[in-house]
Amino acid sequence: MNTKILLASLPVGLASILLGQFTASAVPGTTDEGGAAAAGADVIVGAIPNVSKYGSVVVGGRTVMAYAIGTTSCNIGTAQLEWFASPDNRHPFIPMNAFRYRNGRFEQIGLSWGKHGFTALQQTLCGSCQASSTGNYLGIGCSDPYSSSLNGGQSGLGARHEINAATGVFPGSYNSGMPGAAATIGRRLQIDSAFLDPAQNSGSQYFFEAQYIHQQDATAGNKMNNASYRGFTVGALMSGAYSLTLTGATIQQKPAIEAWPLIDTNASIANADVPNDGRFIAGVSVRNNGNGTWRYEYAVHNLNSDRAGRSFTVPVPSGVSVTNIGFKDIDYHSGEPFSPTDWTSSVADGLVSWTGGAYATSATSNALRFATMYNFWFDADQPPQVVQAAIGLFKPGSAGMPSSINVASKGPSAPPTNPADLDGDGVVAAEDLTILLSNWGGSGEGDINSDGTIDAEDLTALLSAWSA
């Protein structure tokens, strides 16, 4: 029996228990900031209740494991939400993602195609429900459960390239010209086993994320709260894939990148909205390597921008040494037409830059598309300061629209004028002496005369420059 039909035949309370939805906290009729009800329909992910695994397949020498997560939607707006099955396009599209935090980096490790909604139950996960009399609408305040097994059904999963995440518009009849789903892993939430293997990932933390994309929600101006996330842990390898267990509550109306500052005190995030389009969220974490350099880690998540991202740049003052530049994306799969070519990096004209292919050259170049996160990093020999990074846009905009957007971030500060000013605060004082003595006998920070050893000559230079 179809899962939706089975649940529809059960009492509301029992259906919710079977789905494991004990962690919902949304209040219908309020926004994610706790204000007045959003005008119009407003769909959110009220719960990520369960996870299914499907085994693995070796692809190009990598073991790729397949999963799906359950999603329970809530309509917290003031109007019923349309939920018509294909070939009508008035229904939600539900992409699923997985992320890992490890050694200061928050990165995407898996993605799926998106589930196309087909009917809505009228349940009460998020509170009082003004039920619709038909499954073609999700009533005001009502919730609708899609189990992980339902979201993992390959025939109901649609390609991402057909979706305009900014407007929520997509074809009613989906997957035109796309290949059939490969056995086991096709279209599902795919994760490379190396990202999950406990032996390779000591101390890692993991998160699932789901998002509802809907044209009625976008038209009402309510598309920025459509993603939610929940933690998970990795268990034993069984039947070809690691068992994954959900932990904690579903964090509603927030994409997974918002977990980064909660688990890394060095991390911060900022929104960057593209006019007449969608939102990027950029995060940064900077740590002192202890050898006179700092590691700069960046993650940029495209929440729902259709114009997508083509480049990312960070300003670097003259005299700063930049090394160990890196880039990581997440590959699409199952026939999605996007190029897997990595972005190229460069240091020039006062910028560290990463750049992908141009839209004018190929509309399927590797761009940072919706519900996707890319990572960027480098080491620099100067501590951080607040800067304006920039996200270059992939698709051209209409007349008057920007080709890039700025976002608050952190980047290297200018080298101090006085080499004895080790902390860069403009004076040579006790703090600089402490830095030098703590690194005595080594190299790097405190090596004022750059001879490779922090010794008496450097101490003499510091004391000669003393200004406090």
C-alpha cells in the first residue's frame, strides 16, 4: 500500500508517532522571527523524521552510498498551499542534502534529485490545522508527511536543472529527456563512503537538510525560510551502506550552514541577496595555525538563487603571502547535465579568486546552483580583519541588475609597518613580547629579522622598537 494512503487511513496522532515526529516547534501563523503570520502560503520543513538507506555502488573507484530522508511540511502562512500532482506544476519540489563539519570546514557531502509532491494530507505537526477538503491543497497551519521511503522512490524524483528556485517554477511533466534511474543509487541522496567512514572521520559532525520549493510560496515572498536541518550520526556498515541515525531536533526554517557558528566559535555567516532573484549565505572561519600563518575557510551556500554563482573573491592587501589555496564542490549525478570541472584559483590584483566557466560559453558550466554549497580556503601570513568578499553571478541578469554581490566576511589584514609589531595593533608592547617568547627557538611569528630562528637578535630588535 502507498505510504501516503496508509497514513491517511490512520488517526492523526498515530500517524505522527509512526513517523517519529517528536521535535516540531513551528507555530502556525508566525514567521521564523516570531512575528506576525506571513501573508499568503508559507511552506516550511517542519520535521525530518526518518532516514532510509539503499546500499552502495562502486562508481569510478569510489563507493557511493544511497539514502533518503523523510520530510514533513507545514504551511505556516495565511492561505492554503496548492499541491496538484504532475502534469500540473503547482506542487512542491523537495531536494535533500547532507553536510559534514570536520577540522574547521563545513562542507556538503551529498545531494539528491528532488521529490515532486503529489498530494497533501491535513495533519497537525505544527499546531492547529484549518484542513482542506482535498489533497490538492495543504490547509492553513496543516502539515503533510512524506516518509523517507516515499522520498527515496526513484520514479518520483525529478532533476534539479529543470527548477527555477527563485520563482519556484518548473515543468509540470518533469525529467524530459533524462535517463532512467540507475539501480540502487540513481537520483537518491548520494554520499561517498569516505565522507562517512568512522575510521577516517574522527570528530566529524553530520547534518541533513531538506528544502521545499514552491511557486506560490515564492510569489508570496516567503521563500527564504523553506529549508530546515537535523543532525545525524554514523553507525555500522550494514547491507552495503553505513547506518545513519537522526539526532536532536529538526531546526526549522534554517539551512544547514547555520549550524556552523553553533559548533565552531570561529565561524560566522552572512546573507547576500540578489535583487529580483534569491539568496546566498556565506560563512567563514579563521584559525591560527601556530606557525605564523592563518587558515581561512569559506563556505558559500546558494539557498535559492536561479542566477547561480560563478566566482568567489576575497581581498588581500599588498605584501600578504597566500599559500595552500583549495576548492571543493559537490558533483551532480544521475544524468544532470552540469559540468564537473573544478573552478580555477588565482592571486592577482589584490584578490584571491576562484572562477568557474562562463554562461555565455556554456549554460551547463560548473556553477554554484540552488541548494548547493561550495568550499574555498587558503593560508595567509597575516591575521584576519573584516572584509567584503564578492560572489560573481553566473546567469546574466536583466538591465540594471548587478553582475556580482558583496557579502560580509573575513580576510587577511595588511602586514604591519613595523616587523616587531607582531600582533598588528600599531604598537610594540608586552603582547608582542609574549608572542616572541612563546615561539622562542622556533620559526615563524616572532622571527623579526627573518633568519629562520627566533632568538636573542629578534628580542633585541623588538626591545629597540618598543613603543608602549
